[in-house]
Amino acid sequence: MGSYEFIDHTADVLWQATGNDLAEVFTQCALALQETQISVEKVEEKQEVVITGENKNIEYLLFDFLDDLLLYKDRDQLVFHSFQITVTEKEGKFVLNCIAKGEVLDVKKHDPRVDVKAITMHEFSVKKVSDGWKAQVLVDI
């Protein structure tokens, strides 16, 4: 089963996520991104968005996915509670399909924390490990 863990960092927010497969790692990274900004448990599943992507590089696919989640927060004020994700490999490319469920940000309800400004490539990695997959993400706050 996947998980994420925040790691002390001097100025920004850093986490590592693990999972049995890429879908679990992407899910855990998405939850960590949300948890950095709001209390995920207080978000209701009132709206649904579909996020898709493809890339030959798995790191760039995760980067773009997390960047898309930031776009929904910044542009539409949407925060998310859950993610149904598949990541497949097809013709030399990784393909992402995600259904993200959440609602419009409510500062009185969602316990705002820090505002993530950007996903960074600094210290960013996605690796196959002996028991599944591991990702590390640093976000600029």
C-alpha cells in the first residue's frame, strides 16, 4: 500500500512517496500536494475533473500531473480529496488517466496551510525500487 512522508527542508516542502505501482505513487504524491495546502480529510467529493497526460519520461509525467493539480487550485480554486489513477506504458510512453474528486476551496472549512507556488525539478525523482516505486518531490512555497 502506498504512503507519503514529509521530510524536513529549510525553506520549501519536500516529501517522499512509495507505492506498489506507479498509480499508487502518483496518488500519494497528489495527496501530499493537497495535504501541504489544506486538510484533505475536510474536502468533500462534490466535483470531478479528468486529468490525462503522456510522456516518455515518467518523472516529467508526474511533474506535469502535479503542475496540473496546482493549476486547478490557482485557476479554479479546486482542491481534491481523492484520486482514481491509472498509469500504463504504451508504445514507449507512459500514459496517465486520473479522475480527481474534490470541491471549491473554502478557507473556513479546509484549514488552509501554505500556498504551493510551483513544483520544482530540484531533488525530483521517480524510481523503480525492489518493492515497487518511490518518488521524491520538492515544492516551492
